[in-house]
Amino acid sequence: MKLTRRKFLGGAAAVAASSMTLFNFNLLTNSPSASAADQPSEAIKTFRNVCPRNCYDTCGMITYVEDGVLKKVEGDPKHGYTNGKLCLKGYSYPRRVYSPDRIKYPMKQSPRGSGNWTRISWDEAMDTIAKKILDLKKRYGSTLPICLDKYSGNFGIVHYGIEGTMSSIGYTTRAVGTPCWPAGIDAQTYDFGTLYSNDPEDMVNAKYIILWGQNAAWTAIHSLPFINEARERGAKLVVIDPILTSTASKADLYIQINPSTDGALALGMARYIIDNNWVDWEYARANSLGFDEWVEYVKKSITLDWASEKTGVPKDIIMEIAREYATAKPASMWVGYGMQRHTNGGQNVRIIDALGVMTGNVGKSGGGVNYGHLETWGFNYNAMVNAPPKGSKGFIGPDGKEGDRAINMNNFAHDVSAQSDPPVKMLWLACRNPGAQDPDTNAIEKMFSSMEFVVTVDSFFNKTVEMSDIVLPATTHFEDWDVMASYWHYWVGINQRAIDPLYECKSDVEIAIELSEKMNALEPGSCTFPTSGTPEEWLAKEFNPGIHQMLGINDYKELIDGPRKAKMPPASWSDGNFRTPSKKIEIHSELAEKNGLPALPIWVDEMKTPEKYPIRFMTPHPQYALHSQFQNLDWMMTTNPEPKVEIHPNLAAKYGITEGTMVKIYNDLGSITVKAHLTRTTSTNVIVAYEAWYKNSNFNVNYTLKAIPSDMGKQATGNDGLAFHDNFVMIEKA
Amino acid sequence: MTFFEDCPPQVLKTHGELLLALSHLFAQGGENLSQTLSPLVKSCSAIAEHYNTSRLLQANQILAQYSETNDGEYLVMCYEFNRLFVGPNAPVAPPYESVYLSSDHLVMGEQTLAVRKFYQRENLQTIGQRHEPDDFISTELEFVAYLLSRIIETQAAKNSAKIQLYKTLYQEFWQQHLGLWLKTFAHTVSQSAKHPLFSALSEILVALSTLNAPLNTKEAPYETYAPQISRRSSSRCCL
């Protein structure tokens, strides 16, 4: 709102001089049209948008706008994967954009954590931030005391301008890694050279489908029509999961597996496939290295009895799915991300990969060991790439090169606190809510309180904002230009600015521009981020001939007519050109061995249950939210007003817990108290609560979660993943 | 009862000043209470004395007390203002009509567009159109203050057609907009206020609403932000 006091001749002045008023307007002004009130409403305009959340589906959306107001959103019928429908989160978007809870203006908190907020102008915000950056640079001789933590709140390509903001001020400290899927990425990197899944629309061609730790009904609903079509054609759907999920409830066969033993099940299946000679020897031997060595291991070390004992899956079921999977031709496997969030998670994925190879299902339409891909992400990352200012001092890495200082995103609190030369003094958080999503929330709180200065860019008042000095209001994707690719389907879509940014919200690139202007005004040459260009011009700079060719377009504007599907074969690896050092599937991976891992996809024991904390506490993705996004909205709070912990009735009885009892869940790290829901969807030694950020609630599963690394992730993502599901606790009535 | 009949220009002017003082207070935010409180106290005193309403007088005394407070107290009041109306937390009493009256309880609802149309009837639009909801409390208050100023001007000019036009506009706007949500908003504030200033402010909003309420005004039911309160029929404005 503009508060500058301006004196206008009122609107009536346009009608007749005798009607002039000398009323002093502050918030109203002349309407450009003399008869505006008689004009009909603007015709409804439609825009193309893409949901930018960290989600398999990355849906194409049609946004309906009337009189500058977003009226509704629908799935884009031209998007072959979204196919005209959204999920419940997608349909709730107008409620996110127009929620009265949105952060509207730059605000400053004094002191941090007090709840004492004052509204400040963008100029004051930028001045405060710029002066702090320059002060730290002067005191420490570099910008390394400034640490960026950005991840998946918005996966739009232009949003990599957040990293560009940091690059443009000098070398900084960066939270590196991904909490979501790195162990599985490394597993497929060792095996195939990278992660590269079949087109999910190709699942219609599968004759047998195994969803391995994958709850598509909650986290990728647009894949279900393709799975259902395959089933209509006769395919069988098997779901393997420690929890009887919504997806599992739809399956032809649900297998409740002991957590973290998926590799044992795959090895048991492999043994039975070998014993019955259902192996596709020709494919495996022609396309892989070390296959026979692995077969020998399986024959020597694996028995069905062992696999059954380890996994809790009856032997006859292991034999049934082994036979069916090996003989269906083609058979598809979808490896979910929850499955690899264990200390042996990456290794389990490697074993499942080997199962796909041994049955000849890799490189086949209707087959694949499908995990995800990054094939369609070859943009310029123009907003991300900025040279440091002249004279910038960086961190000298192990390779002797000067650059940013990388710390582990998955042990953020510890790694920030551990830096001493120089220490981290300032945090910049964008597209990220470590207060709710990082492990060991107590450590996060402590680390935040040790900072000199914290800046957060966000749309809602979450735990991280609560711990900040300054919060800057972020635009939603309807108020910004961007382009979005998916890590699951093969479509790429443009995101148009459908409505003007509300209040004083700005995009990350606009914020970078403002910061650059301020820093250079204070100290010329201190920031290299360009200060010109409209949001659409910034978008245009992300495209290149490779992307044009892949999408069959000559100009990004063609995407306004509809999203485009990358011109790629439906089956990944169908050309047999694997990207490993040997150019073959590496069942025997020297790279894995070099990294201290088994060369072969052999069994690695799961984490042992500690005696003191005998109950596994699993905290998977929620139905009504995506991490800490969406659950705070009114629809979600109405439908799912409070968190609950799911407990098997037998386990509950042991602790005197009944339906609705408040339960304290605790371990050495911390505790949470949450209402019990008794259900047989989980097993007797596993309790389940879904990670989410509820409005006006301090519920956070991560108070009990240690930053235990998963076994893989370093090779491709810089840091190992997190063993989110190897969290052990005790429970009692609260 | 016909609206505005027999109301002396000076009383109308005082009303307008109160409306504008409230508009400024909400528009300029918690950070500027030291500038916006005194004009509010002044205009409120005049209204309270004219109608001799004890609740308004009492509320205004509290306002007067805090309008002369120290910087530290102003800061406390600023924090409370932002907690109630601005954020960055989910504000307790968002100052936008459609949050209270639309079935969706969101901003930029049908009321926002209806208010926009109302402004357009006078060839006006909000300075922050499409960025700030048109039904922001300050803008609505400024608009009715403007209409009141037009009534005074046209009365002075003895332009009976225009007098009636602006009286009708004023009445319609109260009946269709401000009058439907102001008390609900005020009640939400009073339910949650942690500082006496805002309880007093709530009283003033209720009084303003009551003074302006024509007989046939119906208050909207509200579910989200506060329980229903009954409308007082006493202390009616002479307007």
C-alpha cells in the first residue's frame, strides 16, 4: 500500500467542474475510465501454470483469471501426464494465494524469536541486509560467514536465482545435498551411470507392476490412471511397503515388509529366479559387468528361508512374486524414495536394480527399475550463474580450487555450528524450512539462536520464519514467470504470470535485483547480480537450442500454447548406452568400491533396533501436504485438523494406549506429544506419524529424528542422504 | 427513517474526521501509531461528546492515555497491531471484508470486486489495485469519508439531486459492505487483543458501526473469526 499522502481531485472531477471535490485521498485515486462502473467485467482469461512443488507430478495447470483475480485452477488437458486433473493440493491453490495468512510485507523481528515484528519497507530491508553482508565481509575478509540453505520449496528453473544471489556477492557457505532421494540416486549412478526412469505413461505397457515403497495414491496420483490402464489390460499390481498405504489398499497383492529389508526380499526373489532359470542371461551378460559374480554370491549366500525370516514375508509369497515378476515380460518396478531412507537404503536400491537387470526388464517399454530422472532439466540456469565480485576470497577445497564452502544439508545444524574459519554468522533461507523439515529440531533451534542475522524468504509464517530477523514475502507461482521440468514425467511447461503479485511480494530474482542495487550503492562492485530485465526476460534466458530441440519448439513462447513432452524414447536405456565408466550396467561397481561401499549389490544389514528405544518411528509424506506446504491452509486444517500417530492395537495395548490417547514419543534427542490413532495398517513394532507443518502448532516429528546418514548420496549429490526411517523411540501415555 | 436527515454539517464533518482518522490508523500501521492516534482521539472525542455515549467516552479515554505514551509502549502497541492485523504470523483479525463475508473466508473474494465496482461508480480506484485487496478496511473507511464530504459539499451547494445521490451511495455502502463486517471485525479484535488500546479501538469500531447502522441493516453471520454478537439498537445516529 502506498502511504504517500497525495492530494487528488476526486473522481467526480471528471464529470463536471461543479462537482469537484478537494477531498484528500490516500488510498483511492481517479479511475482511468470515466464510466468504469458501467463496464462489464473483463472476460475470463486463462493462463498456463505449472505446480512447482517438490512432487513427482509437476502438474500442468490452467488458471482462470477474471478482473485480475485468480478464480480457479484446473489440470491442463494438453498435459499428457496431468491429463486435465489436479490433486487436492493443486485444487487448493486459490486458497494458498488468497489466504489471509500470507506474508504480505517485509518484516523485522526484534529480537529474533520474540514475536515482536515491525513492518519495514523493501528499501529498509535491503539496506539492513546489504549492510550486514558488507559488515561480515569486512570483518572476516570474505562472504563465507554467509550461509545459503535453499532447496525444494519451488523447483522452478528461474528460482535458481537464489543460488545466483549468493554467487553474486562472493563465495559463500552453501548447504549442499538433498534430503529426499540421494541414496537411490547414487545406487542408480553406480549401476547405470545416472538415474533415468521410463516415461511413467509407459507403465500402461507393463504386464506386472511392483510399487516398491511407493504411495502413488498420496504422492503421485496422476500415475495411477496409467497403472490402472495396465491392470485393465491384465497386469497385476503388487505393493511392497511397511505400511498398508492407500496405494497398497488398491493392489492385487500387498506385502507388508519389515522396514529396511527390501534388498533381502529382492535377493530372495533373485535366488528363486536363478534356481528356476528365469534369468535373461543374454541381456544381463551383454549389457552388464559383474553379473555372474553377483549370481554366484546369490547362490552362495542367499536362501529363501533367510529372506523370509529377514523380511517377514512368507516364503511362498516371495516365490510367487519372483516367478510372476521374472516371467511377466515386461514387468515394471517403481522404487519409492521412502524405501532408500535407511542406512542400507542405497544398497537396497542397487539390489532391486540388479533384479531388473537379471530379468531383462531394463531398457524395455513396460519395464524399468524406475526411480526418477533429470533428463529434461538441461536449462541454462542463467539466474544461477554469476561471477563473484573482483577480489572475492573463497574456501580452498581439497582439490586446491577456491570456491564456495560446502556443508551438509542433511546435518545442517551440526555443520553450520562446526564452521570456525570463518564461522557462519548469517543464514539466508529460501524455498526451505529447516525449522520444520531438518533432523534434530532442538539442534536447529540452538544453531539459529547462535546466528548474528537470519533472512528468510517465504509465503507463510512457519517455524523458520519464526526464528528469523527479517522475512521477505515471496510470490506464488501464479505471480511469476518460470519454467518447470519434472523428475518423473517427460513434460516441460511454462509458468505465466497470471495475476499481479499481491501486497509487496517479490520473486527471488526480483529480490536479488533489489539487493544488488542496494549493495552497489553502498559499495560499488560488491554485487554482480544484473539489475535489469523483466521477469519474462529472465525466463527467456533459461532456454537454449538443446531444450528447444528436445521439446520440438523454436521459442519458449510456444509453450504458452501448451506444455511439451520431451522427444525421448518411452523406455529409458533402450539404446543400451549406459553412463557408467564402462558404458555398461555395473553390477560390479568399482566406483562404489572406491567410495567404501560394496562393489556388488549384496546384502548389507539394516540398522539394529536399540534396546532402549524398541519402536521404529516412521514419518512419511502426508496426504494433505507436501512437507511444510499446504497443511496450514483452511481446507487442509478442516479436513485434517490435527496430527496423529498410528499405532497397531497390540502395541497400543502394551502401553495402555487407546484411540485418542495423547502419546509421548521420545528418545535421547527429544520428544513430541500427539494423539493416538489405533490401526492395523502398520505393524506391531512400527508407529507412523506424517511429517507436516500445521498452522499454529509446534508439532514436528523431527524433534526425535537424529541426523543419521543413509549409505549413499555423496557421489552424485555431494552428501549422503538421511536415514529418516531409521528413527527409534519409546512411547508412553502423555 | 431517512438517512442523514436533520444532521448539521458540523456533525457530518466530525463523522468524516473520525472515519478518516480510523482509515489512517489502519493504513499507516502499527509503526505510526504515534502520529495516527491523536487525530483519532480528537475526532472520537467530538463524536462521543455529541452523542454522549459513555462507552465511547471510556474507550476514547484509553486511546487518549496511550496517545501520550512513551516510545517503548508505542513499540509494544506496534507489535500487537502487527500480530492482530498484519503478520507475518497468520493475523488474528485480517482487515479485509471478504475474509469475513465470503463463504471462502479469503481475500479478493466477491466482496472485494463488489467494493471495486462501488468505487468505480465514483470513478475511483485503489492506488494499489490488484496488489492490495480493494476491501481493505482503510480504503473502505476512506471511501465513506469521501462520500460524507460529498454530502457536505452538495448540501452547501444546495444541490438536492446530488445530496440525495451521495446519501444513497453512503447508505448503500454501509448496508452492503462496512456495516456488514465492521462489528464482526471489531469483535474479533476484542476477543484477541492483548493490549488495552486495541480493546478500546474495538469499542470505537462497534460504536461507529452502530451509529451508522440504518434500521434495515442486517449483520452477516460469521463463523470463522468470532462468535455472533447481537446488534445494539440504542445510541442510533441522528444521521
